[in-house]
Amino acid sequence: MLDLGRLRALHAVSVHGTVGAAAAALGYSPSAVSQQLAKLERETRTTLLERQGRGVRLTDEARQLVATAEELLAIVEKAEVLLEERRGQPAGRLDIACFASAARGLMPPVLADLAARHPSLDARLSEIDPHLSVDLVARGVVDLAVAHDWDIAPMPLPPGVEHADIGVDLCDVLVPASHPLAGAAAVRREELRDERWISQPPGTVCHDWLTRTLRATGREPLIAHQAEEIHTQVALVAAGLGIALVPRLGRGVLPAGARAVRLEPVPSRRLRALWRAGAARRPAITETVRTLGRMWARVAAPPGAPDAEGPGRGPDPAGPSPHRSRTPAPP
């Protein structure tokens, strides 16, 4: 009889591409995963992995086993959901995928709150690009994802994946403190066509949004510097090396050398919680989605927003305004 744990290890390697990455996702050591795979090869009397550069490639036989593993893991998930639903309390392991700025600006209080109120729930976070996380939810690799899409670039969801809106994150143009626009109340995108931009690398959601938006003004954007991390982009702006379009979530307090200016019309991205339809009634899912909604109301107006105390500086004493957030409907 095939061992489910060994099939789970093979499935993780198929998703993450390497034994090391699969081990990190499963919470095991690479050697433990390698041992599971070696035992599975002996059980099936077939070769499952072949070396390919620094990684591994699944054989045709392994891919057949992975397809079977996905079916079995879905059945196990259904049983776990039913048991947890009968107990009525969030429990067990909950794997959450989340994009970088939400992992920094939203998830710490969410995870801390869940740990304090539900000690039987083992919530684990992985920082993953939002487009990748949707597929991981659909394939059952993670239980819940916090993703985002932009107002002009909606994210399609595959069949079998449900969602709830967490809130709307607004974006500002960050400019050096010495920039002529640093004291402006607002600026239109047509005024920024000749600027040097600091952006995320090509292929990311934020980079694609920026280029599509600026091309609509009739000019190809001049992207002088590329940086994945928001804090790196902010540091480059503060050094006077260009301007950047940066979301508010996870941005933190701006340094003295940078100012935030409202861009009209205001760019926004929608934050969503995603889960598989089969897990919709799992208490761990419903409670986590509710907690995301509650915590969003606390972080939706970060320091450094241009509609806070003064242009681009200070906290918002009134808290988040209605246009900044929406409370998600529980699944």
C-alpha cells in the first residue's frame, strides 16, 4: 500500500521544483524528504526523480503518481474539514500564502491574533507572488492565499477557488523631498511622462500596471532602477534617484528624503482572500478571513499617506476612511 506521507512529499516536489523547497513548504528537513522519496521509489519499484541541472525532473511515472496524490489529498482534506466543522473550532495546520507587502503590513497582527485566540490552530505563512499563490490554492498546496489585483488588471480565478474581498489598498507617487512636485496636493499621470522611474522588475504585477498606465499617456516609461522590495524603492527615491508608484500597505513611515503625493485618478489594488470551495466551511478558513477583515481596518491608513497629517507625513488620527476598506463577507 502506498504511504500518503510519501505521496505528499512527491507532490510537494512537483509543485516547488526542488527537494529543498518542498522540504521548506512541508516543514521537514531536505534529508527527511529525500528519505521519503527513496522509500516511495522502493515501494513502486520505479525511478521517480532525475537530475536536471541543480534541480530535479519528475519521470512520467512520477507524474502519474502526483495526479493520484492530488486526488487522495483532496479526499483527506474533505475528511479534515468535516471533522473540524463538527468540533466548531479552528484547529489543525493552515498554510497561508501571501504577497510581500501584505506579509509585512497585514499578516503579523493577523497571525498573532489567531495564535492568541485559537491555540489549536497552527497557521503558517509563506511569502509568495500573488499570481503564483492562486495556482497553489487551486492545486491544494496551500489552504488560503492573500492576493491582490489592480483596478485595470483584474485577476481571473480558476474553477473551484472562492474568494472574499479584504479591502482596497491605495497607491501614491513617491518623489524626492527636493522634487518640484513634493509639495503638491495631487498630480496627474500626464505630468509624470518625463520622469525617471523606480519599479519592480518586469513580470511582476506592479511593473505591468505601471507600464500599462504610463503607456496610456502616449509615452514609454523610463524605468531607471528596478527593485523587488518596497523599502529599497523608497530608499532610492529618498536618495533622489527617481520616483516610484508605491502601495500604502506595508510601506511604513517615509524617510525624510521622500514625500508621498496623491496621483489622480488614484491607483488602487484589491486585496482578496482565496480558498478552495471544498474547504469553505472549515472553521480555520472562516475565522482567518474574518480576522483579515478586522485587522485590515487597523492598517488601511498607514503613516506616510498624503491624506494623513500633512503631505505624505504622519498618522491618520481618524483611522481608515470608508473608501479605503471593505469588510469581507465570511465564506
